[in-house]
Amino acid sequence: MNLQGQAVADLWDQTFNRGDTDELGKLYSADGQVIPAGGSPVRGTESIAAFFADLRAKGFKDHKITVQDTSTRAETLILTGLWHLTGPAESGQAQSYGGNWVNVLERRGDRWLTLLHTWN
């Protein structure tokens, strides 16, 4: 595991978990996209922020990413690992969700911005 990669993932988790979805959207490039498991792509910082605001409003919380592999190529960072999250089940009880996670980021100045974020 690369400490820089885990730091990027930790920043995402912290931002999502405190409910700051506007700031979360700023972690994506203007042409970034989120491809949710089984869902349609969401493109652009504002749409991505709205997508995650909707998840938070539905009761999804306590997100945690564990980076398992990091690959750096010039100005591109590819992170893979596992994600976990708590959210409502059909019964209304809290349920744990999780799976595989992939992020492709590009360096913009001193920041890494997500180009592609997907999970299953």
C-alpha cells in the first residue's frame, strides 16, 4: 500500500463522512466521472456532488476505503482496494455494504483530482 494513495482515499472518506458533498465534488476533475455499480455514469463536479448528497440523504454513512494497490504513471495515480459503508436495508435496519473500489486520478498542481471512480 502506498501512503500517498491511502491519504487520498482518507481525505475522500473524511469529506463524505462529514457530509460536505460540495467539497467532495471538488475532489473530482471537471470532466471526472463516477460509475456506480450497476448504474449510469455521473459526470462533472456538480453532478457528482449531488449524487453523493443524495446517498447521504438516504442514510448512507461511515464510508471507509482501504487502498490495496497503487500505481503511479507520470501525472496519473491508479488506486484499487476495498470500500465499506453503512446504510439502510429494505427492512429499515442498518446494513453493511462493501466491495471492490477503483479510482484513477491526475495531478493538477499540488492536488490529485479524480478522473474515474467506480466500485462493485
